[in-house]
Amino acid sequence: MCAKSGGSWAHRPGARQNEDCDRGGHQREAGAGRGEPGRGGPGDRRERLGKRGDAGRRLPAAEVAALGLGVMQIMAVFLVQQSFVRELKVATRPNLPNVLLIDIAASEIDGVRSLLQQQSMVQGSPELLPIVSSRILAIDGVPAAQLKLQHLPRRMLQSTLLTWSDGLPPGTTVINGSFWKAGSTVPQVAIDKDRAERIGAHIGSHIVFAAQDAQIDATVTAIVQSDGRRVYGRVDFILPPAVLKGLPVVWYGGAHVDPAQVGDLQRVLYARYPTVTVINLAQGMETLRNVLLQVSLVVQFLAGFSIFAGLVILASAIAGTRYRRIREVVVLKTLGATRARIATVFSIEFATLGVVSGVVGLGFANLVARVLLTRFTLAYHFEWLENVLALVLIALLTVVTGWMASHRILGQKPLEVLREE
């Protein structure tokens, strides 16, 4: 038993007070003064500090979600915008038509070709496309009325456009089969890949076309795909010239003209061939580009608020853990850590938070961009440079925001905090 206060031994000069008794004379728990977990010893204090530190080291989900959402919105819009702008730049190349000519009669085709070649405003050679109107009667012996079509109205079989070419048209690639040689007289047809899937045709299929009073039984020898930037991309069925010889034909054309001089070309053509319609694609492309840029700026501006909200939440969370961070600084200083070492530890923590948020946001942004571009039949390209720069930028933003909310804790004196403990 412990001696009660007031005893002669407890107050004897030079005598050492019993370490196992508190001021009230009660016996302390075993090990409380030897650093073991107790009710007030140093071991208990270290345990509490450790638990607080472990709890504070968890990655804050709210900050990651907010920052990641902002990054996803901005980067998704940016990636889609870049793909559209890249496509528009390709479509405005000097070797691609930006003006279409419609309803050119067979008797006018030579004169229109000569007129276009004489105009200095026309860049490159004009593209001219013959069109023969027809309808599909049967495929592989199955009448058109009984065909199993995929996402294609049956009435489209009654208005099928045919064209001819001795060689593979520009902007067209062979997906399956082979294209015929120049001068071929064998009834054969090359079909666009998408149209072949819709009507259920494949290599070796027999398609019966009806053009005026003539019937053409052609064998599918090639499945092709067009880039959609040239006039031949407007027709799904290509046959040898000899097979369509003698049938009524209407010509379409395309040329690349300086956008500022399209009006001059329209006046020249109207004066010579008033029945030819000129469609100015250059003006439409420029309008689309301006609208796309304006929409992307608005969306990116709104998405910027998500980034800002994430940074505010991050600053609030860091400010909320101020006392926990002060204890960490004091412990690290007590153990001999310098201010530079402590700053490095906290910077790594903030940067890790930014990198995790950036990876999550960029991952979803690229996924959204890929889905949208696929819907628009545009090619998706992973932009390494833009993604890396965005990841570095969001990491720097989180580090700067983190230190703006906690830069004062490095000046805390260890003795002051330890006295509070």
C-alpha cells in the first residue's frame, strides 16, 4: 500500500518520492511510468499521436472526387475539341474539295471541267463523279422485299446510286477482296463497308441492279471504305465503266477554292451554266469551327469551377487537420528533422493527392472522349503530351494550395505544443 500524504517519510528532506504513488496516494497502473501503454504515461501519448497520424494519412475521397471531376470535364472537352479541329484542318487542305457542284448534265461536263481548270482561284484538279440512278432487285437470289436489313429503311433499296471507276478512287481503301484492273468488262461491284453490313452482302455475293430498262447482275469483289472527304465517298457502289456504259448519268463535282473567292466562282459558273448548283462547304466549315470553339470555351469555363471547388475543399481539409499537422511537425522536429525535410514530406503528400486526382480525372476524360469520337465516326488518338502536362499541372496546383493552407505550421515551437500535451 502507498503511504498517505502527510507521512513523515513522504516529506523527509532529500527523500525520493515513491514513483508508484500519485499525489492522492493511490497506486498507479503497472507500467504507467515505464513507457508502457497506461493512463497517462509517455507510451499512451505516443499511441494517441500514432492513431491520429494514421487517421490523417488516409487519402481524402472528397478532394480526389472534386479535383478528378474538374480534370475530367476540362480534359474531355479539350480532347474532343482537338479531334474536331484536327479533322477540320484535314478537311481544309488544298487537295480536298471545299466546294461541291451538283446536277451537271452529261452535255455540260466537258465545259465545266475546262472552266474550272481555267480559274486561278481553283487549287488543284477538280474531282468529277458520274452518278447512275438504280434500284436493288435481289441479293444472292433473295428478292429485295424479303431481305433482312440492318438499320436501313427498305425504301433505300429503291434509290441506289451507282458510279464507275477504272481504278481505286482517291481517299478509298480496300478492306476485303481486290479492286479490278483498268479496262475490265466483267460485271462486278465494290461496296462501302457500312452499306455491305446493312444489306448483308459479302465477297462473292450477287447483286441485281435495275437501271432504267437494264438489269445488272454484279458480283461483289471488294469491300471498300472511304475517308468521306472526297466526292467518291458520296456513293456506296462502284462498278467498272464498261458495265454502266450507255446509261443515263448525272455528274457531281468538287473543287478546292479560296474561301474568299467562292462568290466569284459562283458568278462565273452561273453565267455559263445556270443549272449547276454550287454549295459552299468552306463557309460551313468555318462556321462550325467558330461554334465549336465558343462551345468548348463555355464548357471549359464551367468546368474550371469544378477545379476551383476541388481546390477549396482541399484547402479546407488541410486547414481542418491543422492541429494534427502541428503535432507531426513537433514530433519530427523533436526527432531532429529539419524544416526542409518536413516541407519535403508535406509536399510529397500534396503532390500524391494531385497525381491520384489527375490520374482518375484523365482516365475518365480519355474514356469519355473516345466514346464521343466513336459516335461521331472520328479517330481517337491518345495525346501523351497533353495528358502528361495536365497531370503535372494538377499536381503543382495541389501542392501550392496545400502550402497556402498550412505554411505557418513549420514555425511552431516544439516546447509550446508539448506543454499543451
